[in-house]
Amino acid sequence: MAQNHKRNGHHQGNGNVQPGKKSKWTIMVYLGGDNNLTPNCISVLQQLEAVKYSKDICVLACFDSNTPWPKGSRYLAINCRRRSVKNGIDWEIHNDLIPPDRRGHGLRPPDFCRDADSPEATPLKRTDVAEGLRRFLDWCLKNHDSERYMLILYGHGPLVAGQTFLVRENPQSSLRFEDLQPLLAPHFGPERKLDILACQNCVMNGLETAYEIKNQVDVMIGSQGLVLADGWPYKKMISAIVQDPAASTKDISVKLLKACARHLIDFAVMDRSSEQSACSLDRISEQDNITTAVRQFVENLTEALAFERVGDELSLKYPTICDAIRLARLEAQSYWGETFVDLYDFCERLLKKCNEAVRANNTVLSQLGLNGELQPRFRETPLVKLLRTIISRCICVMQKIEELVIASYYIGSELQYSHGLSVFFPWTLPGEPYTFVKTEDDEYILKPAFETYAQYEFVKESRWADFLLAFFKATLRRVRRAERAFELRAEADDVAEGFVRENYEELDEVLTTDLQKSGSSTGVVDHEVWSYVKNYPRRNYLSPADCPRKILDAGRQKARTPTFPTPTSPPVSYLGWNVAGIVREVIAKQPKSGGKSVPPKEIVLTLDQPTRRSRTKQQP
């Protein structure tokens, strides 16, 4: 950080931009360091200082540190200084340490000297992080005119379906997904886009983010998965721009990727896989774009995952395609604990699985000697026609992704199937993180992550949430209702029923009751151990096949009653699992009081919408 006049000396005029002089590039670096990344932010600033600049490049940094107090940011003109620096440090520093009251969101302590209550704090229109980034962008664009602009975001992530993007610790705050586009829109739009948005954050290169900022950003650079805090060589990256500032934005983006790739190869020694890509967002605004392709893809996938009624049972209409989708998701490149998936790779695996299903069915016809005779009719069956359509949709989506991704790379075996763009695709219906949302009636409702995600513009336009819900329902396991006995059917039995016969153990009653805590140590969920990969039934939502036999009332459901008509087909508890075995015996045991049996009181929770409204009733 100390001055080096031989490299960046002021007497040479190296890096000093005169007032009114338009540079070719202004590079804005936002360092979200009010957390454990503070030392890493200093390292980034040192790398930025080490670049041998020309007059064509202006680099500005915003350092949000975890010190000093009061909290605030420091703006640093790394090389495009407008005045002589004589403070012994080779930076022009502008403080943004604005007292909380002047920011408009100060904390007001209680006044115990007065009887009246103290006024409440002024509510924030934006989060602290969003407001800090807004002020930095305003300062950069107001004081530095340039032909092209690049914004680098450095901090924690992810942005989609989370609350950790550019997170700061004191006060706790993060940038929300819905904040990003409004922050960029006042300065960048269809007429003058931000040339490059480069994100050294986890899980940024997704279709949801790309669609959200398509009108403000030309090229987006980032990763689909985890990003190393020291993974970007800033000196080499900025130097690549300095060497040829007149190069096209796409060419510069490729140079930046190459600089990162060379740097991250070293981390392969520690078996650390990495990937990164640059995506051109102008293709998203075209009429026949990726969003249209995904929407058509979703229409056929939701059709393939539909249920139909067969007798008294609900069953999947196309179980073969459901298995193909599930296997494709299992094999596809995934990120962030199986929360996101590489969309290109998912489509590739799905078309392979669908093609295998067609070939397997055709093999049966061949073995029967009916291949040539029945193949035209085979092609016209609903299953085969839908398989062909899904394959064509996969190819179309893959082609659109190839048009969007300018360049990409991967290092290491764990991420070798990355192609540049991911999409939100968890195995089960996500609930966390929950957020409180203020309504027009000044009331607050609790919204789970999936409800928030479903409101993203890409999700609404592509109807991707419709597919996710269909997938969650189709792959959700049925409740274990009772023990079953399996046996192999006789050779002469009808093959339409398969080779296996299963019979439920006859039950006299089924216990469908809520459970109460037996001590202060119970009811704690260890999220480090619990897995959300398995799509098991949970409280208040079941597989569609189980819904017709769902019991909402707590208590003992006796056999041969309207709610439990046959002992061989037990009902399903609203708990998402049937109380059985030892647990049933423990609950059924009634406590003694003065030698008399006292019926236990049960509190039954019935949720119409699990995250919003609840009613309780007491059952004797």
C-alpha cells in the first residue's frame, strides 16, 4: 500500500485522470468485508495497487470493513486520482462513514427521563448492504465518466433463494435478489449497459440472475458453485484489460476467464475443483430465447409427471418418464449441496435416459419378432410420442445455453460436467430461509424460500416453479402405512399386475395423533445431519397418491369405519407418517392418578397453509 513512485509515480502522470477526461474503462470493485473476509479484502486492494496502470483505466473500490465504528465504507480511488496524494499512502480515500442518523436508519435508545415512549427508528427502504452498494455506484458514476464500465462484486453468496449474498455481520444484512436490478437500473439500461458484471460470489451464474439483469448487463462472469476467497488473481485480471482496453467486451471477458483458470489450476493440488463462465445476456432479450425454450420444456415435463386415477388409486401416468427425470437429476452436475443443477447437463442426461427408455421398449418388440410390424404403431403410442418431444425440448434448451455462454472452463473431476449456467433444482420442497413480508394492510406474513423464489421474473416467465412442484409431488414417497408381505406371483398370472403381489398386514386401528415434547432437550433438529436430498413425506403434505386416504383428525382410527373402511388399506396420518410400534404403545399408555385412569389431553395442529395460518383445537 505504500507509495511506489517508480511504478505509480505521480510525476509520470501514470494513472492520474484529469477532470473531464473520459477513460476507456471504469472498474468498480465492491468488497463486502464486514465479516470474515476483511483480511482477504485487503489482499484484493494490494493486488489492485500492484497493477501497472495506463491512463485509459480507472479503478475504484468500496471497502466495507468490519472496523472501524461507526460502521461504514471507504471509497478508494486506486489509480484514477483527481488530486495529488500526500498522505504517505498511494490511494485517494473517500470516507462513507456516515453517522446512522444521517443515513436515515439510526437506532433510537429509550428515553427513561420521559413518560412518553421514544419514537421508533425510521424503517429502511433497502437493506444496509443494498443502500451501501447504491451509494457506491452513485459516487462512481457521478465522479468518473467512462466509455465502458465493469462492476466486480466480492463477498459471500448465493443470491438466488438465499439470504447470504454480500452478507455483513454488524448490523446483519445482505443483498436480496429483488434489490439487484433496481440498484443497477438508474445508471445502466438498454441504451447503455454495464459492460461486465463479475461476481466473485458463490452460485451466481444462474438463469434466474441472468434474466433479472438482462436489460442492465451485457456480460456476466461468475461461477455456478463454490468460489474460493483467494480464487481471483486481480492483478493479472486488471492487467489483461490494461494491455488492450480497446478490445471487445467479449474478448476481455475471455481474457479474464483465462487469468482465473491459470490461477486456479494451482488449487487442483489440494483436489479443489472449480469452474467459471462468461455469459452474454443480450441473447435473453431476443424473441426466440432461452426462457421460451425452458417454458416449452416445462410444459412437457409437467405433462409427463401428471397423475391419473386407476380405480380407487392415484398413480403416475408416465412412471417411466418420471424415473428418467429422477435419474437425470441424480447424475447431472449439481452445486451448493444439491440445490442447483447445471441445466445443460441435466438436459443431456435426460435425453439419454429418454432415449434408453425408447430403445428398451423396442428391444421387447424385437424379441417378440414384432419390431417391423408394430413399430409404426409403437411410434404413435402416447409414451413414445412424449419421450420424443421431451428429447427435442432438451436439445433446444442445450442449443440456447450454447448461444448464451461465451466461454467456460472447469478444473478437477468434481465439476467436469459444468457448462456455464445453472438453475434452482432442489430434491425436495424447500422451506428455509423464511422471510417476513409486509402486506398492504401493514401486516406481516411468513414466506418460505420457495414462495419467494416463485416470484422471480424468470421463474414466472418460464414456469419453472410449476415443473419443480410437479417433480416434488411425483417423486414424493408414500407414507409407510403398515407392514407388507411380498410374494412372487405364479407363472400363469396376468402380467399386467406385474410379478409381485403385496398385502398389507390387517390392522384393527391406526393412531393419527400429534406429538408433544417430553422435555427441553427434544424437538431440536440437527441441520448438519438431517438430509433434504430424500423426498420423504413431511408434516401436512403428502404424495398425491396418499391424499385420498389422508386423516385430519387426531385419535384412534378403528377398522371398518368410514375413515378406515378395510383393515387391509390403512389410512394416512396428517403427520406425514403413521404412528406405529413402540411409539404407538408409549402414546397409548394412559397415566395413573389416584388409581384412576386419566385420558390424556392432546393438542392438535391443523394447517391449511403451513407457513401462514394455523388453528388449534383441544381434543378430550
